[in-house]
Amino acid sequence: MQAGKYAPRTPSYKHENPKQTGIIMKKHYHSDPFSRVKYLITCLAILGFTITAHADDIKESPAIPVQGRLVLTGSVALSNLVSYLAQSFSDYNPLISVTIADPGGMAGLDALINGSADMVLASTQITEQQKQQFQDRYGYMPKFIPIAKDALAVYVNNLNSLSSITLQELDGIFSSTYRCGEAQPIQSWDDMDVKGLLAHRQIHVYGLTVNTGASSLFRQKALCGGDFKKDFQALTGPDAIELALTSDYAGIGFVNSALRSSE
């Protein structure tokens, strides 16, 4: 598998709690940091906005300038992209202040439903329960607008000789429930036929926090809906995963591939 590297972009727009895949909205009435790690496997995800406005509610621009505030929150994977979209939006609507936060897609959906956000940047589809909660509050259903594709990537340190991995093996490494068919836990690199200095080292597992859509997708696809093991280390954002895997050659971790460069 070709080695993958992360090249996070520096966003040009205002962020709150910077991090980073769809959008959900509601109506208004007025360098190369990952050069020392390589990826093993990816899972695709649709990135989009979930919004609260219906298409037939969108009217032509009024003759007088619109002003106010627009709050977007949610997915780590979308925040950089949406920053550039927001920049263009502000060029046409200079009297509307746009605030972008990225605590994770799951937290973003909660913010949309409780009314503290106007749009959510979503890396997973909104559930039927969340749709009902939204409708109970606002009286209509939210609208999901897909805008991009993302993928989860599993990484190890570049000193690790492992070149591929299966979903069943990931379940044995990351989970405590083994729902994907692995009969027993995979605890050391020797269990993965890795030789040399790593052979008898315990596998250290890393990933994104549970309030992200990426973590939810990983649990669904790699753990068959199961639970993470007790020593799973949930970290905040791609930078934290990068730091962990470049300093821990016995580590393995998952993160969005949206920031990975094409090199």
C-alpha cells in the first residue's frame, strides 16, 4: 500500500476550537506532519451539510442587504473546506458574521437540535431518532446536502513493517466485543506476524473521540457496531493522532483521510 501523509491546511476563516462532513441547517426569520506514518486501509464516507431549510423556502436575494449571524458546527473533516466556502459567502454577504466550530459531527448534531447552531457539518447521516427530535422542535424535517466524500484511514508508524490489515483484524485490535468474527484479542505485533524489535511489543491503539462522525463510522465498519477496548486512547483531532503515531512506533490509529496529501 502506498504510504500516505497528512498535510493540514491552515484555514483562512474564523474558527472556534479549530479541528475538522455534510451540512444541516435551520430557518431564520430576520509541512508534512505525517511523513513518518503510513496508512493501511480506508473506509469511504459521504460528507455533507444537514440543513433546516427546505428548498422551496429559499427565495431570491432581497434588495436590501441581509445581516445577522450564522453559526456552523460539527465535523473535523469539513471545517477547513467550509472555511473557504464561508469566505466566499462573506464576500457576497458582508453584513452576516459566520462562526465555525468543529467539536465533532455528533456534537454538532446535538447543537443543531438544541438550537445553538444553524447548520451542522456532518460526516454521518442523521438518524431517524435525531430527525424526529428535530421535527418535534422546529415542526419540519432537516435537509441533508452532500458536498464531498471523505474516508477513514488506519495508520501505523513508518518503522512498522505491516503493509496491510483486514477489518476482522482491526476488530481484534481495537474492540472488546469481537463482533466481526475474530475469536480472540490481537494484543501484540507478533500476532500480526510483524518481526524484529516490534514483534513482542504490545499494540497501542489510538483514534478520534467518540463525539466525531469518524469514530462512529469506525465502530460501525471495523468493530461491527461493537465497543472499543478499555485501553483505547481517544484523542482530539488529526494533529494529536499524528503526534502519537510518530512518537510511538508500537501504535496504530484511525483518523479522517481528508487531510492526507496526495503524495
